[in-house]
Amino acid sequence: MRTLPKLGALTLAATTVLTMTLTACGSPSAGGSGSHSTVEAQAPASSAKPVEVSDVDPRAAIAYDGGIQIVDTSDGTVVADIKKEGFLRLNPAGDGRHVLVSSSEGFEVLDLGMIVKPHGDHNHYYTTTPGLTGSVIAAQTPGHVVTHAGKTAVFDDGTGTVTMFDTKALEDGQLSPDELTSFQTNDPHHGVAVPLASGSVLVTEGTEDERHTVHERKADGSIGAESTDCPGVHGEATAQGEDVASFGCTNGSVVFRDGQFHKVPVPEAYQRSGNQFGSPDSPYVLTDYKTVEPVDGAAPEHPTKVGIIDTTDATTTTVELGSAYWFRSFGRGAAGEGVVLTYDGRLNLIDPASAAVTKQVDVVTPWTENENWQEPGPNVKTAGDFVYITDPTAKKLHLVQISTGKLLSSLDLSVVPNEMAVIDAELKQ
């Protein structure tokens, strides 16, 4: 990010309403690592010819009840308003331009319209009209999206199919069948796959009722390292180092490092860190930290402490925040800092190495988590040295600089924000 956003209210400019026409297509194929998955062809949204500009600021894709707005985070301008029904999840595709929208059709490719082209010792910047490109990875129940080692992997919970592609293949906004590879897990389940630089994939196994296994699936389809001691496996993050990853379990996490799985010991009989957040510049993984096993009919746990996993030795420490949070409260800064938004409206900035809160910033109106997780609540996303926080109650988008701990701007939104993805064109994942 080169310039700081200007203070001011949201203005509605260059609003584009985009619709899609569906065409029928078969379900994803399964098989070995070299098999191809199915891309559904849809009518692409019209896009103007790219226009060269002096710079591009990050853009936020904000889902609301009825569509997705693309917002320029420098001044709050609505660059596009895409009408689409249903609950929409937004996942960065990893290329600094596109977002994968989890919808009833599968994983739809959304172009945020920012282009950076290196030219020797400098870059050229372009913008174009944002919109759904018409390219869709078919999925019965679209789940987790993971970008790592130059690849993007998506998991279809409804079929247990993993589909992967080179992230750079999204340059034109289209994914052809020969750019996708897929393989099938043993059973459909709420799973995840993490591509590795070695060519292997870390992937979960389980069923709709139970899962406890994470293993390394090598390029030839054979199984390498494996952990079966990860009950309720959910949540993953990659960390600094060559192919280092962490997975959440209900008895302490497991860390994959040096080609092997390492169990993270915890003092509690039940300890779930099902939401994990890593950084390529930090060996530490930031997690939620639950210690009360769920019981039918009982109120859900709202912990006030978070976990920090040191992936170099598979140990964990906790940090007490004094106020609860939820799964959308987390992020990581450019230098590996941890950020957590708590119920008291404060953004907590954490130094993972010392496991200490270094700054607290009052940002949003005090809030509590909704019973239905799909209802709008504060959403935290990071890009470089900046944190973007939605406040659905006030219909605001706030910007905090991590290194200074300063609230830089608060922009008015014309919709009640729900899911959000923030893309900085110069920050590839």
C-alpha cells in the first residue's frame, strides 16, 4: 500500500450492476493427482478496457444481503455493486486481484479490477471494471480455500474433492479444465487441503460425523507422513519455513514441519483451536483457544484468551485479552504481528514472540457474537501494515495502521457488511 486512505464518507461512483446466466455442466471429476476438475462456463461480466493510473489502493469486496460491493479503501467509493442472492463467502485467490466467491454454484471467480505490471525497476498500474468473470469451479458444498507455495486449493465438502491450480493461472480471470487438477478423499467431510512447495498436499480425511486424520499426499498419490491424533480437525495455517503448517484439533494442534507431524501438548483434556492464522514471515501461528467441550443445549463457549503456537518446537502459549472474540476477529500484520478484535470494541495488537499485547485501539461499538454465525458481525482483514474492520451496526469500514496503532479512517458504507475480503494488488499470497 503506497498511500493512506483519505478520511470521508462513502460516495457512490461508477456503480455497475452485474448479473450472470448459468449454463449446465457436469459435476467435478475425481481420481489421481493428474485428473482434471470441471469448470462451469457462465456468461462473463462485461469489463472495460484497463486504464493506466498512477497507483492502485487496496479494494475491499464486501458481501451483503443481496450482493457484493467492491469498495476503494482510500475514500470509500463503491467501484461496483454486484447483485447476487444467498449467503456468500469471500476468499482471496492469492494473486492480488481475484476473489473466490463460495456460492450455490461453487467457487465463482470475482475480478476486483486491479492490475500491477512490473516494468524493470518500477511498476505500471491499471484498473478495470470489477465483476464476476463467469469462471466457476463446480462444487456441491464449497468449503475452505487455501493459497500456498504458488498454488490455490479448494475443498468441496459435499463430495470430498480437492481441486488445485497454479495461482498465476488466474491472470486472465478464467480457469480452463486443463489448468485444474483434482483428487478425491475417501469420504465427503468438512475438510481442507494445503499445497506444499514439495509438490505434496496436506489433506484431511474423515466423514460427516467424525474426522481425526491429516496426511501428506505426495504427487504420485501415495501417502507420506500422517497424523491420526487430530480429532475434530478444523482450521489450518502455514508459517515461516519450508512447508510448515499447523492444524487445529480438539486435543491440541498438530504441526507439520521437516516432513513430519508433531503433536502440540496442552494441559487441558479438551482444547480446540479451530481457527488458525499464520504469516510467511513468522514461525508463530495465532489461534482461538477453547477449553470447554460443547454439550447439546448448552451455551457456546466465548473464550477471552488466544493461543500462540511456536511451530519450531510445537509448543503453545496463551494470551489473556480480557474480552471475548469470534472467528472473524483475527489477522496477521506485515511483520507477523497478531491482531484480534474483542467484544469491548478494541483491536488488540500482539507480539507473538513475547506473547504480549503491545497496543489496544478502540475501533468499533462494543458487540457480542450472534447466535447464527452467518448473521453480520465485525469482520477483520489485514493487508500489509493495515487492518480493515467492518462495523455492521454503524455501517462503517475502519482502517487501523498496525505499526503505529492509529485509527486512520472510518468510511461510511451504504450496506450492512457481512463477509469481506481485502486485496492489495502488490501483495501476492
